[in-house]
Amino acid sequence: MGTPGPKTPSHPADSEGKAGPDVAGSLVQGLVQMMNESDVLIAVTDLGGHVLAWNRALAILTGCAEADGVGRKLSDWLTGCGVRDLADIMARVASALSPIRCEVRLPGAAGAVAAAAFCVIPVRGAGGEPTAIMAAGHDLTALRALQNQVLHAEKLATVGQIAAGVAHEINNPLTSVQMCVEAVLRKAALATQGRVPNAYEPIDIERMKKIQEGAERIRRFSRDLTTYARPSGREVEEVNLNDVVEHALSFCEHVLHEAKATLVRELAADLPLVRVVRDHIMQVVTNLVSNAAQALGEVGGTITVRTSADGTAGVGLSVSDTGEGIREEDRPRVFEPFFTTKPAGRGTGLGLPVVRNIVLAHGGQVTFQSKLGGGTTFFVSLPLGSGSTVQTKTEK
């Protein structure tokens, strides 16, 4: 009997070592199973936007089952669910054939809108030709809720810091109202006694106007403070940065007074509109100005607030102070949550981290320059946006 030859493998490889069709098929089935069992959010469409796959994690997050969507146009399917952002991004990738990283809204299973971060890429065949579009991402809903809680906590901390300013803003007009009312009542009492003519004079009309102006000032300030202190929404709108800056500075008057700070405004004319969440950018301005005021120390100084336009790319904001500057060893920790060099009770250590998170969420950048003994300047740049509430960044 001869020696038996080697057994033929059940899944032969070709001469180049490539897996045979059975192995390749098993790998594909394994990848499909992994995609369905993964906690990563995964969606696949063909180049025409028809749904090829919608994994379990996406189905749980959105309440949209794969069986209901496969074969349908993703844009039609998600429009029916209320939010079609992901479909629009995948269509852009199918058109440009370039990857995009983005944050989008998704329909939530509980009826609310969910948030997710995705990387969307074109899938290419063996010859390099595009065959499908794949989106893989993770749920940001809980993270965004936590960030909003931190933002709201920082707002309330700021409101506490300007509490004395609140009393000042209300007491001044109230004093004026009280004096005018007392004068009018005194004259009315004398008129009823027949000691003065029972008729209005120009001075009475002026007093009434002062009462009206004082009451309106209190009403406007109370409304603005209530709006500022309530939890933020995420409504994106087109605004003029100068208007937002002026509104925010109105809350900083007492902080500036207490710091013996001279405020210099250098606001550029004819700024292009920028798409932002208005009260988030107000928070950025308020935090930067409050931080600058605290950096002046006991001697006071100058705070300069500037706005600028960067061609068609975006707008800029800078806040400078003439304080002592930031020590070299502290600079790497400036945006670190809860890090503060201020005395106990003077700062939460959240002001600058909140600024950074808001700016980055708007697709912008925040940097600073500081010279020991020569002050500090924080720079914020914000893109103009494209009219979409979805923030995207195209991969290079």
C-alpha cells in the first residue's frame, strides 16, 4: 500500500493564498452578524439611497425596524419618522464620494429627537468603484443631555455672581418710580384739599414718563434674566454676533464695576450673519468677560471685546484683559473642568471648559495667548454655516 497523500482542504485556497468562495462567504456572513450584534450604529444604502442594512442598535435607538426600511429610499423613510438628517448626509457622500464626519439628529424611539455622531464613507468594490454608502456612529443623546446640565449649572453660577448687579439694575429704576409716584401723590393730595389747581402740568407728564420708563426697564431686565437662566434649547438661528455680544454685556455691568474694569468695545461693522444657538453664544461671551474681570485682580484694568469678519469663512470674537496673565505651568490646564486659580468661592472651574465645548459644538475653535504680567486674550472663531442645523466636517 502506498502512503496516503495529504488531505484536500474543505475550503481550498487559490495559488495566491486567497480564501476560497466558501471562506469568503463565511466571512461576509460573520461581518453581517457582527454588524447586527454591535452596539455601533450602522446603516448601509446603495448609491441611489435605498436602504440595504439598518442594524439592531439603530433600530433600538430610533424605533425604526430594519424590516420596515430595507429597499425603501432612506430619505422617504426618515422623513416619515420626522428627521431626515442622516439621509441627507449619506446622499452627499454618494454624490461627492468623500467621507464625512458629522453630528446628526435621528428620530428617537420615545418620540424625542436623538443625537448621534457618524462617520459616513463610500464602500468600494475590488476594482475601486463605489458600490454603497455606509454610516457608522454612536449615540450622543445622553452625552448631550449631560452637557446641557453642566451648561445650565454654569449659567446658574453666573447668575449667582451677578446677583448684586441684578439688585442694582432693579433698584435704580424702582427708586425713580417711587420718587415720581410720591411727587404725583403729594400733588394729588394738595389738589383734593384745594391748595393747588387740580390740573396736569408738564412736570407731571415728565414724571409719568419716568414711571413708564422705569417699569419698562425692570420688565425688560427681568425678562432677559429669566430667558438667560432657563435651560437652553438647541434652536439654531441666524444672528448678528454684535447683537449677541451687546446683549451678553448687559449682564456683565456689575461684574465689570466690581472689578474696576474699563470696557472697550471694538465691534466690526457689517458682520455676516452666523448660524448658532443664540443663548449658548451669549454664555460664551458672558463667561469670557467674567473670567477677564476676575483676572484683573484688585487694581482693575481694561477689558477689550472685539468682533471681526474672516472673509466668507466665519466671524471672530476676542476678549482681552490687562491682568497678570496665566502662569506657564497653568496654561495646559486652562480648559480642564474644575481647574481654577481663583480663591475659594470665586470660581467653579467650569467657565472656560463650557466655552470650549460650546464653541467646538458649533464647529468653531477657541484659543488664547497670554503673557505673564501682560494680560490674556481669548480668541473664538465661528463658521458661518450653510443653512443646515447639522454640523458636518468633510474628511481631507
